[in-house]
Amino acid sequence: MQRRRRTVLAVGLNVLLVAGAVTGCASADRGLGATVSSAVGPAAASSSPPTTATPTTAVPSTSVPSTSVPSTSAPATTHPRAPQASAKSTSPAVARPTAHLAGTVVALNPGHNGGNADHAGEIGRPVPAGFGTTRACDTTGTSTSAGYPEHAFNWDVTLRVRRLLQERGLRVILSRPDDRGVGPCIDRRAALTNAAAAVVSIHADGTPDGHGHGFHVCEDSRQPAGAAVAAASHRLTVAVHDALVRSSGLVPSTYIGSNGYYPRDDLAGLNLATNPATFLELGNMRNAGDAELQTSAAGRQRIAAAIADGILVWLGSR
């Protein structure tokens, strides 16, 4: 009887030890999630863009009117903001080891430029756009109804993504050095970024009446660089799409494409890409709900963290 009591006590002690080990793992996992949140989550947002390597200047909100999206009297609709994700679910990829990705080159292509509106002739000239077609060198982009220009949004989000990727040891190249210049033309941007392992173009959209909201991700509906690159581009597109769904605060577009996907064959950045590439339209700037997120420093940080997350997921799965 005494031997049986000692056996029961030993088994009970082992159970307690195992339970303690499981609890310790869970606590460590939660601690990792908190670290990730401080690095790339909404709490890391700053009202000023990072100043590493490339300076930028503030752009007056009314300096560049929209030329691609005419203003209308139709009221812009709002929509519920996506629920705030937990720290652990906001950035799952960054929580994974990324040391093996150190030195990997990623290219970011922030659409348009701050000086485009004053150089209509230069940005309006036709340039090669792939598959024997031409398009305008560049455009001014759209803006919110209050005048916050797309080029400034694109530039700010790009700098935030760059900082997050550099913190993980990646090398990042940009298609333009600041938000004060003109162009470069869309074919030149492709040439500048084709040496990277991945090319991510960062844009926002705008509808004439402000109706519809959400992001969409474009991939080339043809295979300009062959089947293998097209397959890799699709995986990159899916990885960034899923990260945007998970944690950007934007929902898949309600007005274009299907569930946030919109294949196209007319984008030079995709047609002329020789390596995996994707093209992001990060919300409808003429929609009041999307614009609220886009004009907020915290909102732009949240979008940037999702993009960086998607890129890291894709790189880690190659």
C-alpha cells in the first residue's frame, strides 16, 4: 500500500512538471508576439517617415490635385474598419527567424512623384509598356477628397516598409530617391528594380464617386518572364494579399476584381519585370473610410507592417 502511494505521488509530480513546461512555452510565445508588435505593429507608427539613407520633405496636402480621378458631388461612403488584430496575429512572419534572408535584395516601387504635376509634357510622353504597347511615362496619381496626394502616401508607406525590412537584414532598393522629383518613367522604374529578388509596387486607387472601398493586388495575367517567374509572382501576390487581409485594416476591394485580386496585362511594372513582381492598390483614397486610414500615420504603419510581413512570408517559403 505504501509502495502504491509513492507511485501515485511520483506520477502526480511528473504531471505537474509537464504542465509547468507547457505553460512556460506558452508564456515565451506570448512574449515573442509582444516583441513583434513593438517592432512592426501599430504601436511603432510615427508621425514622420524614417530618415535612413533617403531624406524626404513634407508635401502640402493641396499641392497636387488629382488628375486621374475627377471630383464629384456624390457623397463618399464609409465602412467599418477591420478589427484590430492581436500582436501575435498582426505579424506572424516577422516572428519567424529571418537571419538566412540577410542580404536579400527587395525592390520597392512607390508610384508617381511629387513633381509630376508641374511637368505634364515630360510625364505624358509615351514609353514602352511591354508586349509591344506604350503608356504615358508616368501620371500624377489620385488624392483624397481633402487633397492628400497619392504620391505622398506611396512614398511614406514605402519608407516604412523599407525600414521594417532593413531591420530584418534585407537590402532594399527604391525606384525613386525622394518625393520631390519627376518620374522616373515606368519603363525606367522596371529597369532599376529588376535586379531584386522581388519587386513590390506601392500605390493607392481612387473612384470618381468615392463609392467602394478596400485594397486589391494586381499580378500580370500573362507570363512576360516565363512560367517559373509567373508562378513565383503569384505566390508573392498571394502572400502579400493574405497579410493585408490579416492586419492592414483594409478589406479586399468591394468595387473591383475578385476578393482583392485583379489580374491585368497593361501595367508596365509587371509586363517588364524579369523577376517576381506584384502591384498593390492600397485602398480607395476617395472613400472616407479608406482615406481615414491612409491619412493616419498609425494607419500607414499598419499597412506597411502587413506588406513587410507578406514579403517575408514569401521569401521564407522559397
